[in-house]
Amino acid sequence: MRTGRWRRASDTCATCGSAAQSAYQEGDVAGESFTPVQYEALPGPRLGIGVLGYGFMGKVHSNAYLKIPYSFSQPAAYPDLIAMCGRDAARVADLAARMRFRGYYTDWQQMIRDPDIHILDNCTPDNLHHAPSIAAAQAGKHVICEKPLAMTVREAAEMLEAASKAGVKHMTCFNYRFIPAVRLARQLLERGVLGQVYQFRGRYLQEPGHDPAAPLEDVWYASGTRSGILLGIGSHIIDMARFLVGEIVAVSGLLRTWNTTRRSRAGATETVTADEANVAVVEFANGAVGTLESSGVATGHKNQHTWEINGSKGSMYWDLEDPNHLYVYSDDLAAELRGFASVSVTTGAHPLQVLYLPPGHNAGWEYGHLHALHHFLDCVAYDKPVAPYGATFEDGYRVQVIMDALTRSSQDGRRVTLTY
């Protein structure tokens, strides 16, 4: 299907007869020479990757794929960056070249038919998760989809059903599960270090909408392609609660929007219905209770994601703004030594370490995506289960059910018992 090391504009797909444009027709971008990474010469399995979307998350995932070969002593599989897809040909061609993809598409349906792509990584805005992910699964592609999985419970259920029927691997990209300190917390909870868990409290705070005069285009959660703060970042807190404490069985919620209109840069006044902040009380199957909060109007907060867990024998908390440390309190210590210990989760004794960082050298936010995508490659290459450490479409669906229940609780002013 492809001659040479990458596909030229004239090359066509043997299956669909369509052409994937080469990202390297001119041989350079902005004066720099780029060539695709040559994984064929490396040992181990190779999996073809198609990334749908060239915005923030498309860049993040592509960068993570590039780092996988040199971040692990023996990667589970080598991600062969076959194609990136986006609507703007000039923009997607430029980014595809910079990220060393072999080519690009401007039609996601054509990309899905590319036989060299084994994994579709859907990094599009929330309202474009549903159709491409289903089509990819039905075409036999393994599917990664950014969170939230969908816009509605129905869409999420259809995505889960399609992936399950197709027998493909599927993952909702809740990347914070793959932060080393968070994984250590999960391991400590599984070992019963905190005893009986009583409470979980979590929050995710940002500020893009705090200024009523901010143009609509600058308020990411308020546009028509997005679904509000609850789905946008509240989904992370809900997933974290489920991942660490267990299944949620009942919820009470309050969603609020203060800035119900915003001006666009063109000067038009637009109605805003997306929630700007929300608070929730949740009940877990194991008897624990939790409080969850997310906001897009938390003035001064750029990206604060924190949680704390209290149990009968100890407590722990974590803060995304200090991501390499897990703070742990244990009653097992002598009284005069008790206090929250700051554990630097950066040594070989800890989970999810990368090859080139010695102990004490901090990893950043992007490493959650690095480990998440490497985990998925491992699951596809060696037919391993994505769960329990990776979030499947089942997890994405359950988070969607919880968010829908919180919305109904806010509208009706009542507690909602969950049925999955």
C-alpha cells in the first residue's frame, strides 16, 4: 500500500482507494527537516496509530507516543504513527509532520479504513466522540477515547456496546489513574493501609469563566462542542473516586451557571447553558461517603486537582500541583512520630517509573498520558485486560451515568439512587 518510508500524496489505500496525504511532501516544516520514526528495525511488536484531532489533546497524545520508545527499557509495543486526522488540511499537515506521522487525513471515515492503523485514538471535542469511536470499533480497530466518553448516557452505552460486540480493546483516557502517586495510593488502599474507608473528598478547580466579560471562545467548557464543567473536569473527580474507593451507588448534586450569556469575539451575544460549577455528595457501595466539587469560575486556580481519603487507620491526600508526592498518615507509627509523611513517589520501589529519570527526579503532568497509552499498547499487543488500572468504556459509561444522575438531582432537588 505504501512505497518508501512514508506515503506520498499519490499513494492510495488498497482497501478504500483513498489517499492519505503525506505530511512530508516538501521534506521540511518551517525550515526544519523531519522524517518518520523507523520502527520496523526495532525489536518487538509494532502497532499502527491513527490520532483523530489536532488540538490540545491530540498534541499531548502524539507527544506521548513519541516518548514511549525511549521511556521504557523494553516498550510493550512500538507505536507507529501512521496518520493524524483533522478538518483543516494546513494545520493537520503541519502538526502531523512535527509529530513525525507518516501522513494525515482530513476525513476520519477514510482514516478508519486505513488497514495500517490498528488503534484509533479519539482526541476530538466531546461532541465528536460517539460516531468515530463506534465506526472504528466496527472496523476492527482498538479504540482510545478522551474523556468524557460521550455527551449522554445513551451515546456512552452505544459506544460500549459497539466495542464489546466487536471484541476490540477500549479505553477511556482518565489519565490521572496513571500518575505514579495515584497508583501508589491505589496499592496502599488495596493492602488495607487506611483500614475502613470513611470519606473521600475531591475537587477540580479552574478559572477560565470567572470573568463575565471573557469572550465565549476563551471559555472552553461553554462552547457548543463541549458539555460543561461537570463532564469536562468533574468526570475526572468521579473517576478518581471510583478508582480509589469503589462504586458509587447514590448521589445528590447541585449544578450552577451564573454567566448565562457571553459575547463572542464577533460581538454576538450567545446563550450559555453549560454548568460553570457543581458540588455533589456521593455514597459508595462499601459504606463510605464523598464530596466532589468542580468549577470553571474558581478565580486564581489554573488547574488544581486534589483529593483526600480518610480511614479508620490512616489518611492520604494528593495534589496535582505537587504530583510526585503522596501525603500519608498512619496510626501504626508511635504517637510522637505521627503526622502526614510526604512520600516522593520517584524511586524504583514505586509504580510507573520511566527509564531515564533517576530517583528524586520529578515527572510531570504529561507522564499520566505516557503511562496510559503505554498500558493500552501492552494490552493490545499481548491481549491483556485494560481494567482494572485502565478505564474501559464500561468505566466511561458508569461515569456518564453518575453525571446524568447529578444533573437530574440538581434539577429535581432530590437524591438519586443509581442503576447502571
